[in-house]
Amino acid sequence: MEQAYDFGGVRGAMHEPENPTGDAMVLTHGASANCQSPLLVRLARAFADAGVLVLRYDLPFRQNRPNGPPSPAAAARDREGVAQAVETVRRLASGRVFAGGHSYGGRQTAMAASERPGMADALLLLSYPLHPPGKPEKMRTAYFPELRTPALFVHGESDGFGSLEEMAVALRLIPARTELLPIERAGHDLKKAGELGAELLAKLRTLLG
């Protein structure tokens, strides 16, 4: 069952599985989207079909205005929003809680996890924006050595925000277990990943051993 959710500062949609496993997932969007992103909707439905409770939600910057990119000055508030969303589903789940997001949402989720060890059991990072397009000198990896949460990075082979080779090198900075899943013929929008719900879930569980 899928229904709107708006409580305690967390706004989005909750997907309740018919046959729950006890595990839960929170998913959020990129800088130019919201929780209605087709990628998030497809993944949320696939995860729910596999028995996972899923909350896809809007970050605080998107709750404040329907359009436009996030402000760097408000990024800390977005990370607080990530932590709020994770705590929301943790209260509802008896099993593990996975936290994920696309592009900017994934970056803020990973940063929140590095600031709050134990916030989530594993991370699903879709199209991590390793650097701005055409600016490989501006790597967004300063916090990677502090990230202790296992993470699955799902990345298109033609993503302008970082090549697969750059991603592989950057992930060596993370002390937690990581896996890089390349998606052939995919760009930053990562549309194809919407069909991989079961595979992504299996890989996340494998990361946890």
C-alpha cells in the first residue's frame, strides 16, 4: 500500500509491503527533483514488493520551495532532514534500516551518516556527484575517511559527475565496506536502475554480511 506521509517535519510517501520482512528503506531525491522522481517511485515499489517498508521523502530545501536548486548554506538542514526521515522509519521497522538517495540526496545522506555513526545500517547511493561536471579538481570526498557505514554506489558509465574510474579510486578513502555497481549505457539520471530493485536490495544485504 502506498500513501502520502506528512508528519513531524517529514513529508513524502510511505510504501507498506504486503509481506513485511522487518527491513526498511528511506529514499530521497536529487537537486532538481522531489520525492515523486520516477526513479525513486520505481525503486520504492520494487523494494516494497520485496517486503521492505519504504519512505521516499522531500528534503527540507524542497519542502521550502517547489522548484530551484538547494542552497549550500542550507545543506546542514537537509542532513538533519535525512536523519529525521531515518528515525521515522526506524521507529516503524523491526529489522535493518537502509538510507539512500539520488545525486545530491545521496551525498547529503552519506554526509549525514558520517556525522551520525549508526544512523543507518547501509547506504544506497545513486549517481553520487563526485565532482561538478568538467571540474574533477573539486572532489566531494573530504568526509569519506569518516564514513563507517557500508555503502552501495550505483553509477552510470557515462555520468558527467564522475567516471567509474574516478569513483573506484575515491571509494578507497572509505574505511567501511563499499561496492561500486556500474550501469551500462546510463548517465546521471540513472533511469535504468529503476528496474534493479531486487538486485540492489540483495547487494545491500550482502554488504552487511
